[in-house]
Amino acid sequence: MTITEHAEAANARLLKVYPNGFVLDALHKPHITLLQRYVKTVDLDKVYAASGNVLTHKKIADWKLKAFKYYYIPNNDTGLGGIVIEPTENLLKLQQELINAVAPYTVNTGTATAFATEPENTDIQSALIDYVTVFVPKYTGTHFNPHVTIGVAFQDDLKKMLAEPFDTFTFSPAGASVYQLGSYGTAMKKLHAWSLTH
């Protein structure tokens, strides 16, 4: 199975015990987040160009990444679950190069209006707004936890999942994109994309 298939299977499992979570679908694409930054809309084309200059000069599609466990971030009695990816030297170097590339266009913080929403779900968590604000440097470099989000559930159910054996697997990146984040930090609105070369 691909990383997407693994994530979707785990997502379906969580939805059975927590139907109020979100479905991994066209509006919530499984992905590894390398960088989260607030930028002005007027500078988006410059962000795409700077990011593309980094992404298209590496053979990222040849990389072998290893998924090795589940984890979750607690939020009251629920949690946001994910599949953790081994942070390789290549991933860390790519992340730093992207940070440097978009640095001229980043702003310190944003508001809920910076996020994409659906008419039936306009909830943008204050913790998410803060998370993006401090992503660099708090969650980058040696603090980076590459993962693929799988959904929301009660912590008791997530703890059961974490207690089970995890069959590690490897996969290769298929593409890179810039997304406008939605509720729970999901990749909701694709803004720009690149095909990765071998």
C-alpha cells in the first residue's frame, strides 16, 4: 500500500469511532508538511517561484522515506492522529532550504482569515493559528516531526491504536504542493504544485 492508502485506511478506522472527525479526501489530502508560513496573497507568485527553484533541482522522487509509528497531538479529550516518518538528512536539508527561500515573503503571524474553510465548517482552531506562527523554529530542524495526519478521535481510541504493532514501510514522494490550510491544519486548497523528478 502507498502512504496515501495507509493514511486513508487509518482515517476510516478513526471515523468509525469518531464520526465527527474529517475524511481524507480531495479537500483533505494526505501529505507531509515541510513548512508552514504566513505570507501575503500578493507575494504568492514569488513564493511559488522561490519554492520551485528548490524543489525542481533535486531528485526527490528517488528518496526512500520510512513510516514507522503512529502518534497523536492531544486536544482536550480528543487527539489529532498521524503516521510518523523518519526525519532523514535529505528532508531536514530540504526543509531548511525552503525556509530560506520563502523567508523574504513571510510575515510574523496571521488570523483565521488566512485559512480555507467550508460553508458547513468555518471552525479554525486558535491553537492552529498559533502553531503556524511558531512552526519556524519550534517545529523545524531538530524539532521536526514529519508525519501524515490520519484524523481525529478520542484519546482512548488513539492510545489503543498506538499500542498495536506497527508494520513499518517505505515510500517515495510523488509530488510537492503549496496548500492553504483548513481546519485542524488539513491541506484543503491546493494553490500550486510541482512534479518531482527522478
